[in-house]
Amino acid sequence: MANETQHRPRLTPKGERTRARIVDAAARLIYERGVAGATLDDVRATAEVSGSQLSHYFADKDELVQAVIGHQAGIIVGNQEQADLGTTEGIKAWRDMVIAAARTTGGKGGCPLGSLGGQLAETDPGARALIADGFAQWSGAIADGLRALQTAGHLPQRQRAHGFGADLPRRRYEDHNVVLPAREWVVRPTLPYTKWVVKPRMLIP
């Protein structure tokens, strides 16, 4: 995220790797235990760095949490781009990835980005802005894919790709405490048309 990096000095490749290891460790701990439950000592031990190393890269826990927000948003957007939502095959692959990830965690943790919003949005304006930016990137990536589907004739032009893209992350995790969504986004052909549409359906165990 731009806000996270604009005042950070340039790091060496080794420094970048160490910082990334710290952020990854913090992201995993925060996802498992929550922001309050993941201490800096926990992060230091998990990332296998010293206290001085941790403080070299992050002045305090707030700064580390901001880095985690950017990290989680980057993973989500990267997954969207890798899935190639501009094709029906990509939409289905992304759907399968989302459902598989939800089932793997056994319904624990919720959305990696949405859960941070639930914990920080009311008390930390800086974090709230970063989370909002993350969701904007996420919905934008979805909207770009849906616009490509429209251009290819697979989605009706009357469907607003931007509005649908903004709504999909919210629907994916209607409650950030429940990782397995109540609705599964599916792609199927609709009759009598031969177009493809994206729509929700209830999950069947």
C-alpha cells in the first residue's frame, strides 16, 4: 500500500526478505489469534528474528498491523489476477479456490481482510483507510474481470460490472466471523440464452 511504504527507507534484498518474513508471520498469527491476541513477542519468535530486528523494520505494533493489511490485500488481489476473472474458466477456478480455502480452515478466521476490518475499523482510522483501500482494489480486480466477460459477450451489458464487483467481496463473507460463506458464487449457462452469468446459490453440503 502507498501509505505503508512512502516513508520507509529502501531496503537491501536481504532486508526485504527479513521484513517480508516478519509480515508473513504477523499475518498468520493475527489471522489465527486476532490483532489483540498476537503480541510482538509472538511475531518475533515465529519469524525467528531478534527484538532489535523487529524494531528496525517496524516502530510499533500499529505499523506492523498496517503492513499486514497491505499484505492480505495484496494476496487477495493477486489471487484474483491469477485466476483471470475475464474468462468463464477463470471465474470457475476462482470460485473453486475460494470454497476450497474456506473448507480447509474449517470455518475459522473469516475473510483475512474483512476480519481485520471488524477488529480495527471502529478504533483505528489509519487502519480503516488501508482496509477500505484493500477492498477497493479487490472489487476493482473483480470488476475488471467482469468487464472483460461483458466485452466477450458472456455477461449481459445491463449488469454493472463495477457495482457487482464491489458487492461480491461483501457477499463472499456476509459475516466476517464465518469463513464458509452461506452463498457460493457459481457460473452456469442460462436458458434460453447461451450466455454465462455469475450468480449466488445456496451451498449444498
